[in-house]
Amino acid sequence: MKRKYPFLRTIPALIALVAVWAAAYGTTFSASAAAVPSSEARQTIRVAGDNRFPPFEFEANGTFQGFNVDIMNALSIETGISFELYPMPWSEALKALESGKVDAIQGMKHSKERASLYSFSEPYFTSTQSIFVLKDNYSVRSLDDLLGRKVAVQEGDISREVLQRLPNASVLAAENQEEAIRLLLERKVDAFIGNQITGQYVLQTSGQQDQVKLVGDPISPTDYGLVVLRRNAGMLEPINAGLRQIKSSGTYAKIERKWFGEYIYPSSRNLRGLLTSIIIGLVAVTCVLLLILWWNFTLKRELRKRVDAYKKTLDELARKDRLQSLGQLVAGIAHEIRNPITSILSYAQLLPVKYDNKEYREFFAEHVTGEVNRLNRIVGELLDFARDKPPESTMFRIGETVQAVVLLFHQLLEKQRIDVRLDVPESCAAWADAQQIKQVLINVIKNAIDAMEGGGQLRISAYGEGSHTVLAIADTGRGIDPADLANIYEPFFTRKAGGVGLGLSICYRLMSENGGEIEVTSEKGAGTSVRLKLPAEREENGNDETESVDSR
């Protein structure tokens, strides 16, 4: 049942109230305000207030008290208006005003939406909303972080308007702010939005302030005042005059200080001490920074010396490695060239003796030609390996290059009964030298064909991987011995009969020069997979679109 607190309407009671109020605040009032002739009927205004909104208005020990209640008492004395106060839940107060059960609500935060429904008195406070979360919550820092989360608000509170910007937030309405804070403490919601002062008051009085923190900036600090329905706006004129009077007389300041306290400003002596401490701190910080800069400079100089020595050591190691590689290269060339030359020499020495033998002449023509072609192939691959031609990168479609290489091996694939499976989307493109990548594909597919002499399956697929395009070639051939995988990119390393051992070395160099990577995985007897990773965008501007695509 709603409680009613009407002010006394008789002159003796009014004089007694003035005496009590003056004793509490240590002030006196004008005779015109303190005494109302008994012949005049006092105006009575029924005012609703939130029964659980401390320190603004709340019920405690059977009385209705708070900042707003004291403002109404002061206005009653100043204006001669009798205010009947009705404490009730906030949502019921709104309904009571709309239905005419009360004439006003003693404190409400201003907003555009509310201004279209109510008339506001002159503001006498600034109300601020805030976001309250538990101390261990680090994921909510602002209103935007409440999207899709559970938020507690007071039923009918202006926080509802704030949350209209967050349509995906799940809102739980509580009867009062104390209940909304309880939902937060029980982890039934992720946050509570409400009046900053009331939230802090409730937490402090319950001893739970160490469990909750405020996050984000204060939400829309806005004017706060008494409201009536728009049709009763004339009722506010004497109230506004009374507000101006209690502000000018100092009564308002005393009420505000009673409920909210006041800032304690440091004395000039404290200010001087504080300034001295700041200056000493700045000098100390400056000295530390200078020491750090000197130490940093010394470390950089020492690091530069060590880096130079390290580079010198690396250059020396690289020179030795180049000499070693050159020795291996020369040995490989000598070995590869000596075999066909020995064969040609042997056939040539027998030619004068067996010249009249028709079968030998045919044998000579066939085998010498084959050995010469073999020499030519060795020299050609060696030139390809040694050629230092920079790539001429363009944007080209991977699928067209794959189709061209597969067509090149079409007859050999059919002859060896190799089934080719292609999964290369038309959209797959790469930024590289198309001819060099074609050469890489030829070497890789030729190796795959050689590994499937008895037939098998060759799968070629392409897909995007971030800013790169990956081309995967997998065969079902004999595979590579695990002990040989570490040496497959070395020049002249091969286990293939009649092979030169330059193919994968050339592939590795060409992929590196085009900003790509080559990766070979294999299992003996189960096949080999080669993964070619190429840039899908121009290197100088990763955001450029592939507008010019090479159709070779």
C-alpha cells in the first residue's frame, strides 16, 4: 500500500516545521515564506517518488527521506505549497502520473523522449548513468561491448533509451536499482546500467563495492528536475521560482552538501608540497631516461660491432660453401659428361673396323645420336640452372598454365595409363613469371610421370591461402626414400636412371626468385606430393586487385 506524507496544513504545524528545518540547516527564512495567513487555502500537489533510489529518495526506518525529499521540504516552506509525497516503485510512479493519481514526480532525468510526454521544472541537479560490471570482467569496456550480452536496468529507467542503440542486448528489468545490482553480483547479467551515484551508494552501504567497477565514460550527464504532465505545465511556475530562491539563499547548497558531500580542495601549502614532489619526480624520471638512452646507445654500438663480426664470419662461411658447391658442381658435370663421351669414343674407335657391318653402322648412328642428345640435354639444363634471368612478373591464371602443361604431356600420360584429375578453379591466379612457373610445372609433372611407369593417378589442385595461391601436384608413384628427401634440391642429386639431377634445383631457384615456396612430401611406395605456393597479389601493393590477368 502506498504511503502518503502530506505536509501539515495548519499554521502552527507550519511554524513548527520551519523551526525544525531551520535548526537542521542553521538558516532563517523571510517572514513572507515562514508564515501563511490562516485565511488562505494552501495549494496541495501530490508528488510520487521512487521508494528505493538512495540517496535521492528512499524509505528507511519508516520515513521517506533523501535529497529530493529535502528539496520538496525546502520548496514547501519557500512557496507555501503543500506537497503530499507518495513513495512507490519507479514504474508505478510513472503509471500514477499518467493516470492522474499524482500530479508530479519529484525527480526525473531529462531526455527528448521524456520531454515529449512531460514538462520539466528548472534543473536542480545533473544526473549521470554509468556501466557497472564485476571486477573480474575485462571484456566490457564501453556500451558497444554490450552487444549480445545480458544487461540489467531498472524498470522504466532512462537506461532503456540508452540501450535502444544496442538492439541485440538482452535486457532484464528490475523493480529498483538495488535489485538490478543484485542480479549483477549473482552473475545473472553481464552488466548493470543505472544512476552512478545510486549504484555506488547501494554498493557502499552493503559493503560490496570491492566486487564491482565502473567502466567506460559516464553516459549522457543530463539535467534532472521535477516533472508534471504537459497539460499541467502551469503548475511549475511557483516551483521554479522556489528553486531559484533556495539556490540564491544557500539552502540548496546545504542540502546538496548533506547528501553528496563536497570536494576537499588542497591548501596552498599542500599545493606547494605537491608541486615540489612533482618537480622532484620529473627530475628523477629525466635522469633515468637519460641513463637509459646512454645505456641504449652503448648497447647499440656494441651490437653493431658484433653484427659486423657475425656478417664477416657468415661471408667467410658462404665463400667456403660456394667453393664446396662449385667442387660438387664440377664433379657432377664431369661425371655426367664423361659417360656419353666415353660411349661415343668407344663407338668411334670400333667404326673403322666394323664400318662394312650394316648392323653396326645402324647401331652407331642410333646410339651416338642418343648420346649427343643426352649431352645436349645436360648442357641445356645446366644453362637453365646457371642462367640469372630476373623474373618478369605478371598476373596470370593458374588453370590455363596447368592445362597447357598437361596437354604437352598428353600422349605420354595416355601411353603410361595415368589418370589425370584436375581441380583448379578459374579464379585462381598468381603474381609471378608465367613462363618460369610453367617450367617448374613441367619439371614436377615430368618427375611424377617417371615415378608411375606402371600407371597411376595424377591429381592437380589449386586453392587460395591468405594472400597466396597454392598449387598441389600429387602422384601415386613409387615415392622418395626418407633418407633422400633432405638432398632432393642439391644439383646433380638423383636416383633416376639416366637423370641429370638439376630439375628440382631449378624449380627451387625459380620459386624463390618469384617470391614463392616449394614443399615436397613423400612416402616410399605411396606417392609424392609437391606444394607450390605463389603470391596472389602484387608485392608492391598487397591491396591491388588482379585487374590485368595474363592469359598465356
